[in-house]
Amino acid sequence: VLKGKNAVITGSTSGIGLGMARALADSGANVMINGLGDAGEIEATRAAIENDFGITALYDGANMLDGEEITAMITRAESELGSVDILINNAGIQFVSAIDEFPADKWEAIISINLVSNFYAIKAALPGMKERNWGRIINLASAHGLVASPFKSAYVAAKHGVLGLTKSVALEIAESPITCNAICPGYVRTPLVDGQIKDQAKVHNMSEEQVIRDIILAAQPSKRFVEVEELGQLAVFLCTEAAQSFNGASLPMEGGWTAR
Ligand code: NAD
């Protein structure tokens, strides 16, 4: 369904972003992946997408802390793939700490990577979408864009910000066939969550098993992790014509977390 479309997915060398890149590629889109990591492993990841799905897969190493690098990544995708029809702002980091002990540099990095990077990527990609009169922007927020948890002030603030940004952009493009939506996942077992399990175990002085049962999935009534593949399918759906009327939406996929 996405044959001929070109997508940029930030933070797609692992976890949800990689799952979304593979889902879009499986639907026929060419993809530019992005993210940090070992150069050899990233090249293997890129080549696997190309081989598995028979599309073009490029990699760009833009650091989501740097607006100029983000802008250059979009420009490069436009020239080497031909366009950016789909933009998925997915890169994100987490840090868990009481606010009075929260390191200021971590707080600012979370706001930059999880929120400000979305601004730079949208600003760079939107003119091309308007010119071609079609586009899909998907921002990865979180259940923490809708509700809060203690010890995650920077992340919760950034993700609430992502939902505000999503709504504002959606209104600006509402009369065009471009849409801008946010996905709000609950807990997905990715490297990011593995890190949190370790951090929470330290904060609460608990075993990792106890943290998974009593803290991580305590908020998620389904008592199971959301699967990366489920999120990939939702992203593909949002890119179809059938999803044209989803605009400015915050779509929870969190096993009932925010139904409480
Ligand atoms: P992950 O750690 O597996 O992947 C994060 C990706 O972002 C990686 O590719 C990493 O290299 C990249 N990245 C980090 N800092 C970067 C930087 N400065 N520049 C460029 N790339 C950078 O994380 P994930 O769990 O897949 O999370 C992806 C998104 O989904 C994030 O926005 C996260 O907040 C959100 N999310 C995750 C969960 C979850 O349970 N895992 C739940 C809700 C929302």
C-alpha cells in the first residue's frame, strides 16, 4: 500500500523505530533510518531491510540534539530518495530521577531529543509535503503524554509537549491531504525499557522481576508488554488513505493504561 512513498524514521536503529521502519518497508515504502550505535551493526540493519523487502534503505547519522543535522538529514532524504512523504519522529531517551536530584543536562537532553527534534524535522519536511500535496507525520509520544508518573518529569513534560505540537501542526495543515498524529504506547520491551527496569530497581531497591511485575506493568491493565509489530501496523495504517481523517489525534496503544 505504500509503494513509491519515501519515509524518514528518526531513532530507528533499534526498538520501536526499527520496527516501524521494517513495517513501512514491508508495505513497499523506501526508508531512511537514523540513530546511534555501532557502525557495523547499523549497516547490517540497513542492508537487512533492503534485502528483506526489496526497497531502498538509507542511513543518516544525524544527532537529534542538533537542529542543523536534522535539517540536513531531511534535505538529503529529499535529494537521494526523491521526497519525504512520511516522517516518523520516534527518537527518544529516558532518565528516571526525583526532580530535586535531576541532572540539568539530562533534563535538557530529554526535552531536545524527545520534543525539539520533532520541531526541526517537521519544519524541514513540511514544505515538500505541501508542494506534493500529500504527507503523513507521526510523532511517538507515550502513555506518559497523557498521564504522569513520578520520577519522570523531563520525559512526561516532553511527551505532553509532543501532543501539543501534534495538535498545533494538525490544525495548520487541516485542509490539506497531510496529517499529523501521535501514537501513545504503553510499555514496550525495548532497550529503552530495559534501561528503566534497571534504574527503577535501583531507585526502589527491588529486584528487576519485582519492578516488571509491581511497577512497570502495574499501570498497564493488560499485564503484557505492547509489541513493536503492533506499533508498526498502526504506523502503516496511519499512512494509508483510509486514515485521512485522523488528524491531531493522540492514539493510545497501551493495554488500557489511560482508561483508568
Ligand atoms: P530505543 O532506545 O530502543 O530506541 C531509541 C532510538 O533513538 C535508537 O535508535 C537510538 O539510537 C535513537 N537515539 C537516541 N538518542 C539519539 C540522538 N541523540 N540522535 C539520534 N538518535 C538517537 O527506544 P524505544 O523504546 O524504541 O523508543 C522509541 C520511542 O518510543 C521513544 O520516543 C520513546 O519515548 C517512545 N516510547 C517508548 C516506549 C517503550 O515502552 N519502549 C513507550 C512509550 C513511548
